[in-house]
Amino acid sequence: MVPARYVFAVLGSIGFAIIYGLKVNLSVAIVAMVNHTALAALAQGGADRAGAADSPAAPACSSDPGSPTESLEDGPFEWSETTQGYILASYFWGYMVTQIPGGRMAELLSAKWVMFAAVLVNAVCTLLTPPAAALHAGALLAMRIGEGLGAGLTFPAMHVMISKWAPPDERSVLSSVIYAGTALGTVVSMLLSGVLAGALGWASVFYVMGGLSLAWCVLWLLLVADSPAQQRGISAAERAYIEEALGHSPGQQRARREAPPPVPWRSVWTSGPFWAILVAHFCSNFGWYMLLIELPTYMRHILRFSIKENAGLSALPFLLMWFFSMFLGRLWEWSTKRGSLSTSSSRKISTVIASIVPALCLIGVSFVGCDRPFVVVLMSVAVMSVGGMFSGFLSNHIDIAPNFAGTLMAITNTFATIPGFVVPVFVGQVTNGNQTMSAWRTIFLTTVGLFICEAVVYVFLGSGEEQSWNNIKKSEEKLKEERINAENA
């Protein structure tokens, strides 16, 4: 029989694959939705201005003479780069709002149902995207905001569930499997979106992917529970193993139904390890969202790949990321069980990999020009390495405070959402009528600076140890014991 915690991890991974697949499908489909002919005059004017200021190098790469060229087919919408930036950013306006409420709902009520609601809302809004876009750009913005509202619940809810399902020495690998679904969903979505848009039209991207997502909702309700204590069909041995590994006596989780303690806000905001996660999460997400959302645009407009090549080559880095993140999680699990590496060390090494390696790759991309194979390799390594975040700072909330894992994730992810709506607008403003190498170099080098900040702050402030404020009752008992000892001395 397959262990119940692995069933939970696989379905959790598929859930994140759905959320991220529905997040990035518009990044691919929008290439087929826009009327490029109507925007050509504006783009040409921007290119002329850029050509006067830049070096004699071409503003973008010429088509590969070894491959047939493909012109951009016009879609029905006359959206400028700036408008496209706002459309892509609108997802994150909703995403930011539900983080903290979602974290507390998951801790106080049911993380399983919060996660279910998140995916269901995303599926429905995705199915409504084509008619909304045909109605008005504002209606499309509303659908994307709705998706963001649902998706904002996912990370806090899943952190709560991991804190109840994952034994400490398996936390890295289970977290990596679950959160690697974000990379897998990106791969599938980019490939499927490119194929569907090219064969059946852009609207099919949303109808097919939205419809398939509804099947997961049924499986999640039938096969997953909030904790091992509530799981049907789990073996007694596995339930006992998880509960004892988490410090509970057998059956304790079933018997104990009191509400979790109030969040010790003062201790949270004065905690160095918490600030390390927050800063790392913010800086990492700037680079993550830049690669996730804008990579198809760069591949299309600068490297001049066709829409089919674009989908495949944009997806390749995220496939590598999926494999790499699970390998790293398994490596840290093995090292931790052997006692050769502490949790703090594994978190810091993973975070450094997820920041310094992409920074070096983006520096390379900024200066290699139109060497397409080399750019593809550098971009692939950059995205792959970002996968280190899953077993790095992104799992760290559960280490330092498992009782408040959902709330801590909600707080850091709220701040980390800011790059989600800043990046598309920033890229749209920099490249508006100016799709040139120099414009993208500005974007890449800005991202490099934030990656370096992530590594430095996390290495100095990060920790994998549980903080004293995680358990208020134990802290109070310890203070009382120390006070009694002092009086008796």
C-alpha cells in the first residue's frame, strides 16, 4: 500500500502544478492574443529611439538563417506592452490580498478545504477568461484578480498541512516534491499552451486547462485529510510514525482539538531568522517571477524564436528545475538522516544555490548577445538553480515555528508577492516600444542585484532551529521554572 503521506505529497504537487499552470498560461497565450500589426508603428518608433542611443548592434536578434521564419499571427486585441504588463500583473493584486487570511483560516479551520477552494476558484476563472477577454480588458483583469485571490491561499494552506504530515527528517524531500509541482505545472502549461494556441486558437488554452483542473478537486476531497489523525485508510504504523516524529503521543492529534495559540507578533517581527526568510523570499520572487512571466516574451521578441519553439524552450528550464529540486531535497534528507549536515546548513546552501547561480547566469545572458544556444543554456541553468528555494528558505518557516507555519508563510509571501505585480509593469515600461538588448540588460542586472541581496541576508540571519516563541505554553513554563529556581537558590 502506498503510504498516505506520499499520496498527500503527490496530490499536493499536482495541485501546485495546476495553480502555476493556470498562472503562466496567459504568458504564452498572450503572444497569440495580441494584434501585432496594430502595434508595429509604436514598436518601430521605440526601436528608432533606441537605435539612436544604443551601440550599432541590432536591437534584437535576427532570425536564425538555419530555421524557417515565422511571422507573428495577429490576435484580436490591440494591447500595448504596458497594457499587457498590467494584465499579467493583475493576478498578483488578488494574490497578495488572501495570504494572511488564508494562513489563519488554514490554521484555525481546515487547510484541506482552503486548498480545495483555491484550485476550484482558479479553474472557474480560467474557464471564464475567453469570454471575459472578448467583453473588455477590464473583465479579463477581474478574472486574473480572481485567480490570484484563490492562488494566494495555496502556500499558507500547504505549509500548515506539511507541518502536520511531514516527519522532520522527511520535511525537505516532501516539501520539495510538493512545491516542485510549481515547476512541473509551468512546464506542462507552457508546452500545452503553445500547442493549443497554435492548433486550436488561444481560447482553447483556457477551456482545456480549466476543465482538466476540475478533476483534481474530486481526487483531493476523496483521498486527502488535514492530518494523519483524520486520514481514512492510513496504516496504524504510519500514523504512529508521523505523530511520534512530530512529538505527539499516539492519538494525541485526534484527541486534541483546541485552537492553536495566538500568534506572538512581537517575537515574530523581532526574529532574525524570520527576517532572513522574508528578505530571501522577496528577492527570490523578483527573479522567479521575471523568469516565470517574462521569459516567453524575451525568447520571442529578442531571440526571435517561433511560438512553438518559444513554448518548448521556455518550458525546458522549468523541467530541469523540477528534477533538480527533487534531487536536492532527497540529498538533504539523506544527509540529515546521516547526521552529516544540519538543517540550518542545508537551508543556507540551498538558498545560496538558488540565488548566486542564477545571478551569474543572468550576468552572462546580459553580455553574450545573440548566441542562442549559449543563452538557452544559461537561462536553463538559472531557472533550474532557483529550484533550490524549495528546500531552502521556502521550507524554513516550518523549521523555526511549526505552530505558525501558515501565518509565517502568509506574511513572507505577502511581501514576496510585490515583485509579482512590479515585474510585469517594470518590464512593460522598460520595453514599451523598446524591445532591445540594452533594455533587457537593465532588467537582468536589476534582478542580479536582488539575488545577491537574498544570499547575503539569508546566510547571516537564517536558521533551521525551532525558535523559543513557537510554543508559548512551553516558553511560559520555562520562565516560571527559572523564576522558581531563582527564588529557591
